[in-house]
Amino acid sequence: MSNYYILYAVTGSVLAECAAAYDCLRRNQRLPARYEKMSFYVVRGAIALGAGVLPVIFTVDTASAAFTLGVGAPLVINQLSRGFSER
């Protein structure tokens, strides 16, 4: 496994959030208030770093698999947090 796979996963995780922000701008909507808070960026950075660990845990052997894990990490964590808050 290449050490670059960690970077690919982190990049995928960050790009997933960029895509969400772009979607708001594309629809001519104002960015959500979360983008104005420093705590959002701290948590988002932690999620991105956590996504970087996933290729190591799952021992992926391709860059595309590492990137895909990175993109999926924030989506899975978001759904998990919604499930926990509803209980």
C-alpha cells in the first residue's frame, strides 16, 4: 500500500464537503451557517483525518478505492449522527 493512499482518502473527504457547498451556490442559495463557525472546520478536519486512516484499516490496494473511502466517510458519519440524535 502506498502512503499516498492516505492523502487520497483525506482529499476525497474534503472534496465531498466542497461538493455540498458548491451545490448550495449552484442553486443560488446562501451557504449554511455552519460554514461560518470555526468548530465546523475543526470537526470536519477531524473527519477528514479519520478518513485517511480507512485505507490503512481496510488495506486497500488502489488509489480509487482509497479516494472512494474518503468520499464516503463524511456521508456515513453524517447518517450515523442523525440516527443517534433521533433516539
